[in-house]
Amino acid sequence: MARISQIEGNFQFRERSQWWSVTMLSVCVHFPGLTESVIAAACSRVGQSVLHLDRRNYYAGNWASFTFNGLLSWIEQYKQEVPITELEQVWRSLIDEGEDAVPLSALDSSISNLEVFCYARLHEVSEPKEDQHTSDISEPSQSQEEKESQLSSSPADPTVEVQKKITYQKLVKEGRRFNIDLVSKLMYSRGALVDLLIKSNVSRYAEFKNIGRILTYRNGKVEQVPCSRADVFASKQLTVVEKRMLMKFLTFCLDFEQHPEEYQDYTEKPFREFLKNKKLTENLQHFILHSIAMVTQHTLTEEGLKATQHFLRCLGRYGNTPFLFPLYGLGEIPQCFCRMCAVFGGIYCLRHSVECLVVDKVSNKVKAVIDTRGQRISCSHFVVEDSYIRDEQRQSTAYRQISRAVLITDRSVLPSESDQQISMVTIPPLESSAPAVRMVELCSSSMTCMPGTYLVHLTCSSSGKAQEDLAPVISQLFHVSTIPGEEPSEVLWVMYFNMRDTSALDSSSYSLPSNVHVCTGPDDSLCSDYSIKLAESVFHHILPDEEFCPPAPNPEDIIYDGDGPQAKGPGFDESTNTECLESSQE
Amino acid sequence: MHGRVKIKSTAQQEEEKRKEKEKKLKAFVSARDAVLKKRSAGEHDEEALQLTRQLLSSNPDFATLWNYRREVLLHLETLREKDEVQKLYESELHFIEACLKVNPKSYGCWHHRTWVNTRLPQPDWTRELGLCDRCLSLDERNFHCWDYRRVVVKASGVSVEQELQFTDRLIGSNFSNYSSWHYRSTLLPQLHPQPAPDSAPNTSPSPTTSPQFHSHRVCEEQLLKEYELSHNAFFTDPNDQSAWFYYRWLLGRAEREEMISCVYVSREGERVSVAFSKPVHAQSEGLMLVLDGQPQQVEWRSTHPRLRHSPVWLCDLPPGSISDMSNEHNLTIHWTEKHTHRDCALYTGCAESWCRDSATNLELFRSELSVEKSSVLQAELQSCNQLLELEPQNKWCLLTIILLMRALDPLGHEKETLAHFQTLKEVDPMRSTYYSDLCSKFLIENTILKMEYAEVRVFSLSNKNLTTLCHLDQLLFVTHINLSSNQLLRLPPHFAMLQCLEVLEADDNAIENLEGLYHLPKLEEVSLRNNQICKLSDLESLASCTKLTRLDLRGNPVHRTAHIESELSQLLPRVTALSL
């Protein structure tokens, strides 16, 4: 790691002294979400000069993770966000003849319907004083609902409070222990993201934890899904005959293509019917449909079989479930790619964004961008996140929405021997019209929440506002006090929001020059494969002849300018560091 | 190209690696030579420890170095205080741990670790147990670690309950780990022993009594739980053999008691035959024959010189001792070593006499699985049949069902058993010969049972696809045997146990070897039509059967031998009716 930080030092230096002299860039990447970070890393890796701009003061955009306090300020920002005054006059003057300007949107509207509720007491109730309670509630300026809930909590009977509950004050105090992701996804152990991390050697920048168990909500209670061989063996809820049926079906799914006779009559019919036809018992059907294949009632048989197969192929690579989760949150992943991009010379600028694109009228290609400080920077490709595109450049505005809820609880949804497991919970639609909800419960050893708490992410594709979609599920799964403070609540804090899902859009959805590459934001699926595949296709569009993320060399195999191989040894001393800096000055 | 990271070429890397290797090898060889020199000079000092340490940490399998290290440590031990000895050996343990990381299956390392713990003034067994758990979590089948763990468990007195929980955990994480199942089978009888049969509740079992018939059995309550555990495993994965083997162990019973199962005495030839419950070497077993109260000096011999261990032994009584039909005799065979004996009375007017336990009474052929109450076995058969319905081609299930059926009612289930054998041969052709042999065994057992029920001395098993002969010790009294139309290749040495055999029919087989037709004192007639007897020498053993007069060899390749008739009449002069 020592090496990395020195090379980063190197790049900061360049930022200071060389930045303004950069006139010709290969790729300019704007708003680094996962897709953009991967593209930037891939371009930088094969020697392209990359400038990475973000108007925010944190990495990874909607893929970011925040400390609790960071999240509170993000919530504040969301409410206050106003368009920065346009610098139109400034950049107008930088446009030459034969060029057109395409302004970018300054307002990010991808997050909506943000609501926050707090169920934790504000302070430890040692000596209950009515007036103290009421005076406290104005402290965290949360949404209106939260205030109401707190208000109603003030006449609480303190004798009910027996066990020591975590207070809001405590959450704020320990806020740095939280890493709260805006996007909740898991990594399939043989998915595109894991493959890429391994192939590119980017995996060395992060650590991972296995998802310990897969749960589902069935008949009003949460139960464990037996998905691996060991699970099926140990399961107490299945009869031995069910065990055999389940294992037999799963074994069939592993190479279902070899036995087309088994399912060919069902290719046009839903997977659900195929399961019924296989004479699987009701709970087996539930497990397979909702928790293993994780498909809907309407998914066709072949797709369901493929999903089951993918799940099974991912089992056993790193553990008894198919999933991994990065320690410190999913937001680590874009940062890892940013790091690799920087190691290979990519330049990063936060709180700095592009005002408009300069388009050559003849070729209809972007030749430069103009930033918020009125600088004109030449570039041959421009990669941008969808939210920066103004409506004028859109052919279609058919968005979907993702409903999200983030909970901090003090008790696992299914307590077990180990309190340090990450659980994935599948919740089938509560009503036929409602969406299926995916829930991930993170424990404190995943480095995303403070000890004694769980960080719970709920995700579904929206049918309405996030709160409307998810609150009924939360009330089914958790004990949420109707009158906060009246009785101890498992849920300490809840945030709801909707995030725009632009994954259905493609290049034909925009009227933009061909060297502008629009990346859509996070989709609503469980894994990141969509974003990775998109990154790869954009990369090949930009650099058709280059390899996508070849393995990064080991530090000891890198030859520095002028020198032979670096002296080996534990860490680098001062002289090596300066050498490094000098060489980059040349 | 600007901005592109320059990387060493593979050739450069290879070259560097090669040089590195060369350097390492040179250092290793010179250090090794230095160590061996020191050892032959008898130097036992710190430097020796240091040098062996360097070498062993790169190659922990160098046994000589571990030996040298032990010599040095033993020497240093004499020079130091107790506290320092503790420290010395503790650092040794740390060092071994590092070596185990290099090779977790190094014999030298594990052996040395065991040794160090015996030298350590205050061994920390908890830590050792933790080490074993860590190693087994990395490789659950590391038998070195399993062995070492047994040493640790024994030395530290870990309770059997805890160990059983340990196997629960291992089996839970991977039930294909036979090491854990097997370990379980050694723990359960200690933890849940089966109450001793026939023991009155008042008599306290004395700890000195030698392990009894059922000593490694498990009490029924626990057994039912274990059956359930195995069901879970083989219903989850019926192709995994670990659970099936464990299940067979659960259903099985201990080895049969060692006893004299039969004594046969014949006035003709004044010969005694003794059958044992398992093959023994009679000459060294301290057998004593008492005739009418007088111990006799007799020469024990097995029925065939090739059988050093045999279930049947013969001896000749002194001439004239029982030849007079008008005398009554009482014969006792004592097996002094096993504190057992068997009597046999030879009454006036009888040419022969025997005393034995019948196969039916002893339930001999249910021996593999039969201790359980039949209700339990019946329930297990049902479970297996349920699995077979789902997995009609599963060989483990089929085989277990066959065994259960045999344990319950071998004759009643004969038809189903044969059908299952047929399926087995089809689904597992690689082992079809094994299944054929097993099927032959069961058919022979059934025929023996039927013969005993009918109280006859005729054994007929023709046209049953027999591939092998067994249980021949049970056929000691048979006078007529019909083995025609099977697939037998030979009459094995054991065949010589059929001491009463008079007529043998074995037409239409593929017999090429007649070794077992050896010194059969009553054999008169042999029919071997359509077999594969090729050479005259194959018939030589027949010469020892002195009563043989009729021999049918039609349809054997041997008839093509030149001068066969004259050769045969020379070899077997007493044969009067020879068909070629």
C-alpha cells in the first residue's frame, strides 16, 4: 500500500503544477459512478490520459457510501440543492467559430422523495424531565415527519425503558463507524464484477466478507433458505424427501441445457408453472422462485433456470452462499477503480464540473469541454453520467425508479448463534400488485455500522414513493413502535428515498455527438453486472483495439524512467519517493 | 509511449527468478553440509538449532534435521532451569507452526510437535486443540492433523461430549468428510453404550470384564437420532458414500463370537472334523481333544494345504480307538485359549455323529445387519424404499436395501433381492462382478437355510448364475451337491471342507481348476461335463480322493490331449466309469 500512496502523491503534484497546462486529453470522465470509474481505470491502464471531474466533494456519486454524519449532511444538501449560477457569458466567449456549445445540466435530480424517521431516543434517559425532551427535538433538523414522531414521543413513560437502547446521540457520536451505501448490491462470486476485480488486480485494494445466510419471508415469518448442500443437510424445516427433491432439482439446474427434454414444453410458460409441474412442494417452490432464482411470477422458464444456474455456480467459491460484500461498503468498489486509474496517471478533481461541451460543427464531435472555472480543456472522448444530460438532448425520458430504505436496527431480523453475519433476505410481493423487495442486513464486522447495530438496506423497483413501497414491509419484518418512545423499537432510524433507474436507456436515447458516452446510473438488480458490462462496451467503443483492464503489474515489476528495477525491500524510503517525483517532472 | 507504465518482460522476470533460485539452492546446500558436519562432530549447541531452523523452515520434510534438533534439545534441556526449558520448547512449538504453514502434511513436523509436547513441562493443550481446529478448517481431511488431534484430546482429557459436538460441527459444514463420521463412530459407543444384554439390573458391570459381544454398540435412543442424521445426508446427496458407510456401521453388529460351531466324528477313517465360527490356525490355538475322558495326542491339519487359516480342521484318532460300532464314545474339543469347548457323543451302532449350532438358530447370515429389533429395521427399510422411489438408480440405496432385506427375512425377500441385484449390475457395471459374487453368496446362504429347514443333506443350486462359492464350512455334512449350469470358474481349496461329499454334479460351468477336490474321503462320483478343464495336471488332485469311481469329463478341452485315456487310468486307477 505504501507504493500506492506515493504514486498518488505524485499525481497530486501533477494536479498542482501541470494541470492547467494539459491541453490535450484522451478521455474526460464526468461524475464517477461505478461504470465511469471502471471506464476511467481501463483507459488509464492502457496509457490514455484521463481527467476525472466531479462537482461533488466525495467520490462515486450515487454509488457513494457515507458515514452517518456524512449522510446527514448529504440529506441537508439534497434539500438545499439549487442550481449554481450559470456562467454562460464566460464560456460563450470560449467558443470559436465553427463550434457549437452543448450545456450540461447543473442540477442532479436523480434522488427524490427523501424522508427520514428517527425512533431512537435522543439521549440516555437517566432522570426523565419532560421539558428536556421537548427542547432536544429541535436539535437534529430532520424532516417534518421525524419531528412529529419525536414530539409524540415526549410524554414517554421512562419505566418502560428497561434495557439500554442506543440513542440518537450515540449514533451521531459513533457516526464514523457507519458506511451507508446509497446503492445496495451484493457481488455474485462468479459475477462480472468479481471476475473484473480479479482479472485487473483491482481486488488488492479491497477486502470482502461472505454473506452468511440467505433468508426469506414466508407465512408471516423470516426463515433460512437452504441453498447449499450443507444447508440442505442441516435444514430442520425440510423433510428428507423434500431434501432429495430440492437437491435433485438444483442438480438438474446446474446443467439444465443438457436436458432440454425436461423443460422444452415450458419455454413459453412462467418458471413458476415449471416448478409446479416438477411436483416440488410449496415451500420448495417459494425458496427456488424467490430466493434462489430471485425472479418474478411472470419470468419465463428458461430465464428462471439460468438465474438458478448462476446462483448455484457461485456457491462454494468463497463460502456457502453465492455472495460477497466489500468491507466498508459498496462505495469502496468505484473508489478502488479510481485508485487504479490514479496509479496509472489519471487525474481527479472534486468540486469541479463541466459547464458545457464544445462540439465541432463539421465533424459533430466533442473537441473540448469548458469547466465551471471557465477553462477550456481539449479532449477526444467525453464520458458522462446520465443525470448531467439536459432534457433537450434526450430522445426519451422513460425512467424507472428504485425505492430504497436504509434502516439502523439494534437486533437482527433473525437472531442466531452468530451476531456477525451478513444476511440477504428476499421478500416476495406482499400483495400481487406490490414489488418484490430485497433486503440486505449488514453486521458491524462488515465495517458499515457501529457495534450493537445492524445496517439494513431495502431495495425494490418503485411502484410509488419509497416510503409507500417499503414501509409496509418494514412493519412486517421489524418491530417498529407506533408511538415512538412508548416501547423499545428495534428500528432506530429510517431513511427512504427514490433513485432514478436509467438502465433501460441506451445511446439511441440521446441526441449527442458520437464521442460523448452517456452512462446510465445504478439499476435495481442485485448485482453490478449491468454496470460492468456497460463499462466494457463503452471502453471498446472508445478504444476498439485495446484490452479491457489487463492485470495491473506487481509493483516490483514496474520499471521507473531512467532506472533499472527498483531496489526491493520493505517499503520505500524518502529517496525513492523523491526519485518518483522527479521522474514525473521530466 | 508517454504515460504508459513500463513493465519488466517475462524473460527478465524468468531470469531474475532463476538467479534467485540458484542463490537459494547454493545457500541451502552449504547450510546442509555445515549441519551434517556439526552433527557428526557431536556438537549440540545453539548454532545447530539456528542452522537447522533455517533449513527446516524452507524444507520441513528433512527428517534427519528434526532428529538432530531433538538431540540438541535433549542436551540443552540438561543445562537449563525448568523455566528456561519451558521457554525453549515453547519457541520450538512456534517454529513448528511456521513449518506447518510451509507443508501442513509434513510427517516430520507433526511428529516433532508430539514429541515437544511430551517434553514440555507445562503443555498448553487448549492452544494445541485450537491449532488442530484451524488446520482442519483449512483441510478437513489432513490425517496428520487428525492423528495429532487424537493425541491432544487424549492428553488433555477433552470430554467425549465435546468431541461429539466437534464432529457435529464438522459434519454440518461438510458431510462428505468421512474422517468425522468415523470419529463419531468411535465416540458414540463411549457416550451412549448399549445396555449389556441379559445382565440383571442388580449386577453392576465390573470394569474388568473383557469387551463383550456388543461392546461397540450404541443405545437405541441415540441410534434413532443417528439414523435420522444419516437419512438427512443420503437424502441430500445419495451419491455420497460417507453417510452410507456410517449408516451401514450403525445397522451392523459386532464380529461374531469366536466359538467351535461344529464337531463331526466318523468311525470310518476314525476322523474328527471341527468347524470354527471364523478361520483359525488350529495348530497354534491350543486345541485339546478328550476322548472318553482321556486327552489324546492328535495332529491337526487343515482341509487343504493351501489354507493356513481355515474354519475347518481335521485330525485322525489313534487307530482302533473308535472303530468298534458296539462302543459308545464321548468326545470333547477344548479351545483353551477362548475358554470354550464342544461335546459330541457317538452312540452305539452309529457310523458317524455330530454336534453343532445350525445356521438358522444362529442367524448366521443376518450377521451384517441384524442386531436391531426388526421393527427398527423395518422402518429403515421403508426410508430406503422411499429414497429408491426418488432415485431408482442409486447403487448405495439398492445395496443397503438388499442388506436390510437380508437382515429382516432373507428367504421372504429373495425375489426382490435378486431383482435389485439385476438393477445394480446395470447401473454400476464397473462392479458387476462384485455384485454377482455377493448375489452368489446370498443364494448359497438361502439354499443352506432351506436345506436345514428340510433337514436333508442334499445341496442343490443349479442354474442360478453363481460366480463364486462360499460358506462351504456350513456344508460339512452334505453328501450330494448339484452346482450345474452356473458360471463357476473353479472349485476352490475351501471345497475340501465337504468331508461327507459323495456325489458332485457341476456340469455346464466354466471350471478349469479342481484344487478343492482334495482328500474327500467319501467322494465317489464326479460329473464335470462341459467345463474348461484343459490339462491332465488339472485333474491331479482327484487322485487323493480314494473312493472316486465315476468321473464324467465330456465336453472338456482335456479330451484333445494325446493318450488321455491311458494317462487318466494311470492317474486315477480306481475310476471305473470314465466318460470323455
